[in-house]
Amino acid sequence: MSAPRARPSAAALQAVLALLERHHGIGARGASPAWLAQRLERALAQLGEAHRLGPERLAGWLAAEPTELARLAELLRVGETRFYRDAEQWSAIAALARARPLSACASVGCSTGEEAWTLACVLAEQREDQRWRVVGMDRSAHALAIARRAHYSSEALEALPSALKQRSFHRTADGAWTPSAALRARVDFVERDLTQGPPAGRWDLLLCKNVLIYFGAQAQARAIQRLLGALGPEGLLLVARSEVPLLRAHAGRAVELAGGVVGFHGRAEARSGSE
Ligand SMILES: C[S@@+](CC[C@H](N)C(=O)[O-])C[C@H]1O[C@@H](n2cnc3c(N)ncnc32)[C@H](O)[C@@H]1O
């Protein structure tokens, strides 16, 4: 029988959480702190065993081993995503794309690509000129590999309106659905951590949905300022509905789009129509 694993003390857990928040945003004040603590404790026990380190030494070791810290962040990752998640938001984005050029757009925290490819489908339908691009960004190399390959099941594409699916996807020999070459030419994926800010650029549209809820309070505040600061003159940041109060609390300038969907302007660039 193997000896029971030593459990990390509350102080040791806090020290690791502080590192995770500083380098990857992850925080105990996110959506479900208890869940995070349980997963973290399990992951640290495995790590300690694999590297023969007692729980109290793990934070010091992780501080000197950024690759291991990133691996730990990956173990804690929540990657849930769907095509056409929140249909009303997508209708609002389509209306926005008809009203003004959305040339530089990004999905920040794009996970396995469903959000970035949905955005590309919506823009392709609204913008005949094809002068737009979408960047999907995530800190997970594993998720990005799936996003780039972009082979999805019929079930995964179920919520995507069939006109968008027929226009922009085709079937592969193994029965998966994959984006057309024309769509692929307009979409890139980059590995980057949001604690470093979104990719450089003046963005017309930034989607950052269901990412900030998993951040600690300080990392949230910094990430929100960076997202708002990366918007172009009429740029908009859209978050998940559950994250809208968070943006309001950080003084994002809200604007109501079609269907009551709320977006946020960068500070200096807030336009008329703001609430
Ligand atoms: C729950 S998924 C949301 C996916 C998609 N935005 C959606 O709403 O369907 C959260 C994603 O955010 C990514 N993420 C979390 N923290 C991040 C960070 N600090 N930098 C970049 N990506 C991050 C995770 O890797 C994960 O793929």
C-alpha cells in the first residue's frame, strides 16, 4: 500500500495560486473557487509525487519553472465552448458588420476554435469584400492545435445556422466538417496569455467570452484595461452576458446593440449611444 500523499497547507495553496494569477490570470475569486481549490490540490499532489517535492516546496519550485507552471495552468483549464454560443449575440454582431467595417476581429480565449470560426462565418456572410481577418488567441497550445485543424462533428455544428454552415464548411473524407479554404485564409490562431494583453493591433471587435470569470480580481482588472485599451476608434469588446456586470464595475463604457446585447467601447473612444 502506498503512503498517503501529504496535503498542501492553506498557505502553500495560496502561494501557488498567487503565481497562477500573476502569470496566467487564474484566481480563486473566479466562478467557483471551491472547484478550483479541489482541482489544484489534486494537481499539486501529482506534481509533488512526480518531482519528489513536499507540498510546501512546490510554490518555490514552480516560480523557477515557468514551463511546469504553464502545465499546471493547463490542468486547471476550463475549455468548454460551442459554435454559435448565444445566438442573440451573433445576430447583433451580424447587424454590426452590416453597419460598419469590422476589419480586425479577435476571439480572445478561443479554446478549440468554435468561437473564432463562428465569427469568421458571420463576417464572411456579411462582408462581400472579404477585407477582414479573425485572430483566435488562447494560452493553451493543445486547444489551439484543435482549432487550427478545425475538424468538427455534425453535432458540434448543430447550432450554426445552416446557411452559414453550407457557405463556409465542407465535409472531409472522414466525415468531419471543416472550414473552406477561403475562410481559412482569413483566420489565424496565436498562442498568447491574456495576462500579456490581447495580440497587438487596434481591434474593431474583441470577443472575450467566459474567460475573465476564471481570473482572480487583480488579473481581471488588468486584463479588462488591456482589452479596452487595444480597441480601435469605434472598437467594441463583447463578453459573455454573465460577465457584463464585471465590465460595468470596471468602468467599461457600455453600448446597447441589437437585441439588447451589451458591448463596451474603449475609454477614450466611447461614442454616442453609450448608456
Ligand atoms: C471556457 S473557455 C471559453 C471559450 C469561448 N470563448 C467561449 O465562450 O465559448 C475559456 C478559454 O480561455 C482560455 N484562457 C483562460 N485563461 C487564459 C489566459 N490567461 N490567456 C489566454 N487564454 C486563456 C482557456 O485556455 C480556455 O480555452
